[in-house]
Amino acid sequence: MAQVRLEKVSKRFGKRVWAVREFDLRVADREFLVLLGPSGCGKTTTLRMIAGLEQPTAGLIYIGERLVNLVPPRDRDISMVFQSYAVWPHMKVYDNIAFGLRYGRRKKGFSKADVDRVVHEVARLVRIEELLDRYPTQLSGGQRQRVALARALAVKPQVFLYDEPLSNLDAKLRIQMRTELKYIHEQAGATSIYVTHDQAEAMSMADRIMVMRQGQGAQLGSPNEIYFRPANQFVAGFIGTPPMNMLEVEVEEDGGGLMLVSPHFRIPLEGETAAAVKGRGVRQAVLGVRPEDVAVSLEGGDFPARVFVVEPQGPQQILSFKLDEALILKSLASADLPVSPGQQVWLSFHRDRLHLFDRDSGVRIN
Ligand code: ATP
């Protein structure tokens, strides 16, 4: 088993496109690490460099203790699973899975019985044992992706690299496969690096997430750290649906305490957040509040607002409030709350869950 380490890795395409820039990453042995970020931020390029399918322009890549910059892909002891189910259409499922064991460069002297045992073992793990005799054309997309997974698992690599493996599946199957992949990762006991732009997928599967932006790391942390303590405004806005509300505020002194002030509300700052603001002499900031931290009441609260749009979501509803022409605030409220468009209600922000960001740099203040 192996850790994976990237030291100041860069990749430039042509003269000007820096797909990845001085990127550092350390993936622990057996960890499930997700590279998450918007389209074009360099996730796939990073994964392809780890796989050996791209050469870094600069920097070092280690798998285990071995520097692999000059090691060809087939000798890196990795398996890669792509978005498109790369399975051989002319081979039965059984032979697709057995291929790497029979013909792989690192063939470990497997007998026919060994191959048969491993094929059944991994087919059972991904639940396609009854499909071994079929051709890929006789399978659904989800089943074909399982075959690709089984084939990757069969060679028992040190590291699995996944490039958006679920994005061609329908929404329901994707959610089911997330759970299964997580289970398979635990069973396989290998290190996994998983690329996605789907934050829900990243949150539900990762031990840690590396959020990427423009070829660099924006934050590395557990799903909860990233969600509850985003290091900057970019990460805060990227993670969470509906996205975090962002409000420009001024900081005012008020009778010894501090207030966050906007044209729509004045709320007192308390505890750790007040201390951070005071310590840094912050005068202006961007206040981030997640929709589930905006409480809606019919009786009273921090400030009044009128319901603009109601979007039912089963047990919850998304309520939008148009605070002014350019500013819509969203709340994720219980579906039990009886509200309709045009109605006036009261809004309050969850005091322990306020996020404050520097207006210029976007870096977290509290
Ligand atoms: P997506 O989620 O859309 O796949 P990504 O985060 O995986 O995006 P990359 O595919 O790594 O992003 O691309 C990063 C940047 O490098 C992009 O600007 C892309 O256009 C550029 N790029 C990637 N491959 C090449 C290439 N072979 N030649 C030139 N530019 C490339």
C-alpha cells in the first residue's frame, strides 16, 4: 500500500496555459482523497500526471517512497477508472476482468484457478457475478461501469485513480454507486484519488477533499472542515446547495460591542468571531451565511423580509427573499412552515455559523 506525494508539481500546455501550478499534495496510505473543483481547474491533468499519462513541466511525484516522474504508467502499480467505461466490447465480462491478470506486465504467476478465484471475488464485490458470461453490449451503463471497476480491482494495485467515473450514470444510479464505491474502497484497502466536479459526491465519499482552483489548492480538509469552516470565499461558494449567501457588511462599534451592519440588518457579533474581527481591526467584510442557517419565523427575528419565491423540496423548502434589486437571500426552511410568496416574515442568522471573509482577498477572517 502507498501514500502519494506531489511536490510543487506544475503542468504547462503550450506557451501559456498553466493547467496546474506549484501544486503540493500528500495522500495518506489507504486514504480516499477527492480532487474537487470547477471545470478547467486542473483536476484531470493532476490525475493524469499521477498516472503517468502526462509529464509534469516541473515538480516531483512519488508513489510510496518511489519517485515516479520517469516511470511509465504500466509500472506505477496503479489502476485508473475513467468516465467512459473503457471495457473491451468483443470480450465477455469474465475475460474483461481477467485480462490484466492474464496479460498484465506485472503478471504474478497466476494459474488458471487463481485467475478464476480473483475474477469471482471482485465480481462479487461489485455485484456482477451473474453477468460474467455476457458481452458489454448486453449490459446497462451502470453494469458496464462495474465491469471497468472490477477489472481495475482485479490487479490489486497500490493506488486507484478515478476520473469522474459516475458522471455518465443517471442520478439515481450515481447515488447508489457512491455508496458502493465507498464500500469497495474500504474492502480493497488501497489508496484512492477521485476526481469530480460534483460537490455532493465529494462530500459523501471523501476522507479528505482537496478543492482546486486555477491549478492550485484552495483548501484541503475533511468534508466537514470544508463545509463548516471554508478557508476562503471561493470554497464557501463552491460547496453547498443552495450556495452560501454572501452579504457585504460593515463592522461598527456599539456600546463596547461590535455590530455587523448592512442596509437590511444590524446584528451583534459575539464570541470567537467578535474576537477575530476586533483583533484584526476589520472594518468591512463579506458575511457568509448558509441557507440552512437562516431561520424563518412568523413572530420575530433579526430583521423582516418578504417571501419572493417558494421552492418545495420534500421535507424542506427553499425560500428566496429579495432584499434589494441585486440581492437575493435564500433560506432552507422546514416544509411545515406555512408561507407563501408576498408574505412578510422574520429572518435570523445562526450566530455560531457566521462566516466572515476579507472583502479583497476572500480569505476567512473568523
Ligand atoms: P473538467 O472538470 O472540465 O474535466 P479539469 O479540472 O479536469 O476540468 P483539466 O482537464 O485538468 O481540468 O484542464 C485544466 C486546464 O488545462 C484547462 O484550461 C484545459 O483547457 C487545459 N488543458 C488540458 N489538457 C490540455 C491539452 N492537452 N492541451 C492544452 N490545454 C489543455
